[in-house]
Amino acid sequence: MLLPGSLKNVVGDAGALPRSASAPGVFVFLVVLAAGVAGSIVTGTASPGIASAVVGVYFLFSIQVAKQWEKAAVLRLGRYRGLRGPGLFLIVPVIDSISRFVDQRVRVTDVKAESALTRDTVPVNVDAIVFWLVWDAEKCILEVQNFGEAIALSAQTALRESIGRHELSQMITERETLGKELQRILDTKTNPWGITVHSVEIRDVHIPQALEDAMSRQAQAERERQARIILGTAETEISGKFAQAAQVYQQNPIALHLRAMNMLYEAIKEKGAMVIVPSSVVETMGLGGMLGTAALSKQ
């Protein structure tokens, strides 16, 4: 669907309208007319003024100017005579006619595809920008009636076709690939017209609000699943380490006692409080004798 903004771009892309009179032509007309009026005053007859007016009108419509980036096709009695421009050129009024002035600079066309279905049947609205230029003005003028509109409609059709060949996830994550595919499709269509497509950029991809909510819940559930998997993996690794430690402590009880003493020491050092442990633990680790020895040494 072409929106009003796109139609405006299409009209502007068609090229500038033929100019009936140019600034140099107006200047020459005024100079010749002034010379004729002066001649009529000097001679006292109207012949110089009439002649200068006729000559001035001829140059007024004969002198044409094309800007540096423009070219125009000249038709003589309806037949193509060649390209003119940039710069100053002459035509024969009435006999010759000029086509639209073709702008050969890089131009931009905004393309929108609304409610197009992806390969996984998701309706999306896609905004794209097409950068293109006219490299052969002769083909562009003679082969296409309105090349700006042709570019816009071809780009819209190609965009819809490309959307139908891709899934939604690809369109969101692989916009550059989608743009290159569109450029290739458009180049195939427009090269015979003397037009080349520089690049195509996917500006935005809109999806329905309900689908956005569903995708958000799906992503949240996926993140929760990944978190649980990571936690389970960590528990598995920790249990494996504990099993290895149990085998070491089973074969070396002294190492287990030293580990228990270290844990008690760390608790007392960090908290600075009394730690109560069962007497069986004290007897098992031999802490009573060690604590008594430490107390005697302090005394």
C-alpha cells in the first residue's frame, strides 16, 4: 500500500518538468527587445522593434539550461534526437520539444508493506528505504513512462515476495540479508530501464501487539528454563565434588578432623561469638585435649 508520503516521493522522482523559459533566455530576450526599441526610437519606425521582439521570443524559448546533475531528451517532430545537458543548449521552438529533466543523483524511495505474511504465517508491517539512481538517462526516458512510480511499485512487490520467503525470526535478526536480496531482485527489474539500485535498508519490522506479548512470555519461559538447567548443572557438579571429597575423607579421617577444625576456626574468627558443638564431636576430633593444652600454654 502506497501512503501519501510515498506518492509524493514518486511524483518527485519522475523528474523536473520541462522549462518553457530559462534565465539566460529571458536575459537575451530583454536585451534584444531593448535594442529593438532603441532602434525604433532612433529610426522613428516600428520595424526594428517588431523584428527584435520576434528574435527575442525565439531566443526566449530556444535557450535552455540543464543543471550539472540533469539531462533531458530532445524530440524533433516527435522523433528522438538525443540527450542534452548539463549546461546551456539550444532547441528550435515549436519544432523541438524537451522531455522531463532527469535527475541523475542518488535518490531515496520509502516503501511500506502492510499485513504481509511471513513464511511461518505471521502478519508483519515492514518499512524499507531504497537508494537508487539513473545511470542511463536515454533508456530511462524512452523505456519507462514514470520511472519513479515504477521503482516504488516494484520495490513494494519485491518486499512482499521476500517477506513470504523468510520467517519472522530471520527478518528480525537478518535485516541486512533481506536488504541484499531485495537489492538483487530490484536490480534485475530496473537495469533494463537504465536504473540501478545502490542499496536497500530494512528500517523497521512491526508485529501485532498480541504477538509481541506472546513472544515476550515465550522468551521469559525460555530464560527460566535456561536458568533451571544451569542450576541443575551446577548442583550436579557440586554433588560430584562432594562425592570425591567423601572418598578422600573416608580414606583419611585426620583430613576430615582438620577440615572440621578449620570450619570452627573460621566461624569463631568471623562472628567473634561462642560456638557450641556436641561433645561427641569434641571427643571424635580430640578437641578437648587440644583446647586444654592451649589454655595451659596461655596461663
